[in-house]
Amino acid sequence: MTPANPPPDRQPPGAHGGDPVDRQKQAAAAAAAELVEPGTTVGLGTGSTVGHLLPALAARAVPAVYVATSPATETAARQLGLDVRPFTDIAALDLAIDGADQVADDGWLVKGGGGAHTREKIVAVSARQFVVMVSSDKLTDRVRGPVPLEIFTFGAEATLARLAELGDVRRRPAPVTPDGGVLADLWLDDLDPPQLAARLDADPGVVAHGLFPPAMTWLVLIATEGGVRRREVTRRP
């Protein structure tokens, strides 16, 4: 089952005050929630915009099955009554919805500020349609550092030393991920996304990086103070 066509442009909900960026995140999340149809399987991302998505989904009360990319998202979704299942025996998802740290004009994304990019990437590639919802401050002409990394604990220092040949690599002062990986960030002055993604994919010590190619995304919902606009990136067969 495939989600319906994207909703039309809409105004941000409510006329209340508050932080403009937070209002935009709420508007983008509300638009994304309307894409969920009864009987679909949906991947849920991680982060502040997903924090707005979950109550919007709960309010619609559409019967759907969800998988979560982080313990935080899973806990919050369950508390709101969403049917969250383990992503173990589900072969494919109809839809995945997530935020992003950067959305470039050429369609490349940077994700992973919250450290969940490995699971987020697995969920995104497993979905027939991957929807990204962002506030307008996430738009950029081209992607820049930092690029989030998850690396294997085994040989972590050796992996970090290799990656230091590419740029400034900083290990995060954070616990290991739910899958046991070490988090780090790669800072580069001049970043060529396809070239860097290929280099990082080729390193056996890198579990996953936060560069998401345009071909992975179906739709970007961009919220501004004037409404939510759609940027369709690609459709998968």
C-alpha cells in the first residue's frame, strides 16, 4: 500500500506566538502526519521535529504499524498509543518520516545530529517513500560539516586516525549507540558529498555516516512562516 499524494500547501497551525522555528517544525510535522494512511507500515525518525510528528499522528488515530529509529522515539510513540513494533520481521516499509540537519539545493541531506543516523538510514532505504520534514533554517545551498559518524567500537581509535586524514574528526562525549557504536563528527572546509560518501562507505571501521543522497528521498516538506511547501525529489519504482 502506498501513501496518498502529498497534501496541499497549508498555513502553519494556530496563530499563537512562540519560537518561529518551533512553529515551522510543528507545521511540517502536521503536514507529514497526513501522509499516513490506514494499514501502512511507517518508519519514525528521531529528533525535535519528530517530537511534533508523534502527537500529530496520535491525534489522527490512523491504524498503522510503526517502527522507531531510537529508544527515545519508541518510548514517546508508545506513550501516545501508537502501535510500535520491532524492526526485525518487517521486510519493507510503506513510508518513513524524519527530519534533517541540512537540506541542500541538490537534494543531499545531512542527518545524525541526534546520533541515530545509522538506524535512520536503514529505515529510509527500507521505505518505499522517504519523507523529510524541516523548518526553513535547515535549507542550505550545499551541505557542510559536521558530518555525523557512527564507527565500530572495535578499532575505534585506528578508525578515527584514518578519518583524520580527511579532516578534523571529533569523537563525541556521548554514550555508545543502542547498537554499540561510537559517535563522532567530521569537519571539512570543502565537502564533496558523493566523493566523501564513497570514501566513508569504503572504510570498514565506519558503521554509517550522516550523508543521505538525493535518490533516497521522495519528498521534502519545508515549513516557512507563510506555509508548508513541497519539494519532490524522486519517486522509487
